[in-house]
Amino acid sequence: MRSISVFDIIGPIMIGPSSSHTAGALKIARVAGLLAKKKIAKVHFALYGSFAKTHRGHGTDRALVAGILGLDTSDYRIRESFELAKEKGIEFDFEEVDEQTDYRPNTVVITLTEMDGAVNTLRGASVGGGEIEIHEINGCEIKFSAKNNAIIVRQKDKPGVIAAVAKVFENDGVNISYMSVYCEDGSDEQFSIIEIDGEFDEGALEELRKQKNVLSAVYIKVK
């Protein structure tokens, strides 16, 4: 497969392309796409700050759709992402949100609707140099930079759950380099962001999903 820079894919219609508006946008959407358990039917992108102002001219819109499709930042098909999504039966739309928030300038809130009606939401920001931060998943505020391979686990807030989750990593010989647990006030659910050294195989991921009180587990592979 031929690979070119994400900054070359939009061609002459781009005005001052930047890693914040293209590579960062794609990475955020790629993380969001991994939240879906089944086929995605529809995606809504709510754009804030400079994303809202420049998403067409800078190619942010095509980069976001490409991320949902799981494309890499160097994939030449990014310029065809709208057409590719339509071929896969995925509907998408963009909303330019003009309101004051405390969100970072290049922020997008992505709402994914699956074929069975299940909905997932993610809020992320592009922070420059192609780097991103994920600030919220399904209403739970988190902080995840997506610099390292990680597993995002949604679990019940019960005694012993975190220990059981960690045991799966130990049994698979995977070192946990960093782990954060987030819980919304009044909720009986938690999100664990588990960054790892190396990779996490499919068998271990399935074993993790089988653990009592684990509701879902998603592998975010960035390396």
C-alpha cells in the first residue's frame, strides 16, 4: 500500500494544514471507533473551538471520518474517507458548536450509534504535534494521551475487580506501566485506563472480558 503524509492528502483545497487539525483529529476518532462492539451505523461529530471554524478547509472532517474507519495517519485513502464510509453504510454529520466551554481549542465530541442502537460518546482534543488527549468516555471524565498501547476497561465498582483485572495482565506476562481508575460520583461503574509495555494479544483481551464485573474492554494499539 502506498503511504504519504496526512498533510499531503487533501491537496490544494487545504489552507495551512496542521497536525492538530488532521493527524490529531484522526487519532481521536480512531480511539472512538474502537469503543463500538458492533457495526457502526451513524456518527455525529460536535466540533468546538478552532475545529468548528476550520474543519472543512483544513481537512479535519475527512480525517475524523478516516479515524472512525480505523485508517492510519499515513494512509492515502483519508482523502476518500467520506466515500469509504458511505460504502460501508455509515452515516455521519458535523455540528459546529458556537458556545463557551472550558474545553481545549481543538475539541471534538463524537457520538457513535451502532446498528443495534447502542450509543458511545467520547470527547477528545488535539493538543499539537499530532498528539491528543481523551477527556471523557460515556460521560465519565478521564485523561488519556494515547501515547502508549492501552486497554480501556469499563467495570463495576466492586471489591476485587481491579485485582482480578491486574491478574490477567500478570498471567499473560504483560507489564502495566501506568494505570488510572476513574469513577463518576454516584455511579456504580468505573473506567480503568491501563497503559502497557509491549502488546496485548487477543486471547488475553477475551480473558479480560470474561472477568466477573468487567463490562467491556477495548485495546487501543498505538505502537
